[in-house]
Amino acid sequence: MKSTCQVLAVIVIALAAWCAPVRSAFAQAADSLVGSWSLVSLTVARSGNEVELLGPHPQGQLIFGNDGRYVLLVLSSDLPKFASGDRQQSTPEENAKIARGNVAHFGTYSVDPAARIIAFHIQKSTFPNWDADVQQRPFTLDGDRLTYITPGAFGYGSSKVVWQRIR
């Protein structure tokens, strides 16, 4: 009986030691994303070339909160001003260019550090097809540079999104 209890105690301790680094790694991976990020680039692979999805020099921010919530906004650098000065009086051409020139969504996020996956649980998006969707994005984190892949972005194929931490 005594040896059985000792064996069980060793197994419990070994399992606890084995699981502890996993929890720690998860917390580190999620914590390492918390904060504000500035868009570096947003490209789509087409015919072997990387094409800037929103034109040259898009601007954007991604904020990961320590409460598990996030907000993402990316805008083309050449969005038109409304000629009328009134959002309610915009032209179809202005609306079309603005609709094509932005990506925004918000919701909650989770991180799988072992698989190197960020899961965006999208509450609402400027691309309504993504509302209530969960999207997994493989990522790499190199110092203050975050890169992830958005599979099948907007029907163009996968896109690569690069962010720089704002300090």
C-alpha cells in the first residue's frame, strides 16, 4: 500500500511539473501580445508577388487588451474626403472607395502558444460577412514585430499582416 501511494505521488508530481510550463507559456504568449500595435504592411500574394491590398502606405492600429478584448482598424492612406462635407450626402463613387479602403473589426481574442495561433472571435466588422466569425491566424512574434497570415482574406487569397509594437 505504501509503495502504491508513493508511485501515485510521483506520478501526480510529474504531471503537475509537466503541465506547469504549458500554462506559463500560454500566459507569456498572450501577455506578449497585449498592448498597441501600428500597421507596417498588409499584402496579398498574387501570381508569386506581394501586392499591397489597401494601396501604398496603409495606416492602422491593433490593440490587444489584457482583458481578452481587441480592436483592429486599417485604412488606405488615400481615402477620399466627401465633396459635400456630409457623410449622408456622399456619392456612390466615394462610398465604393471608402468601402474598399478599410478593414475594421472588434471582439475577443485567444492565443494558442503551442500552435502559434491567434483566434479572433469577431463581434462586428466593416466586412459584415465576418460578423460572429472565429478566425484563426498563424503568427510569429520577433521582438516588437508581429506577423500573421489571414487565410482567404476578402476573396483575394491569404494576406500577410505585419505590425510594430507602439512604445
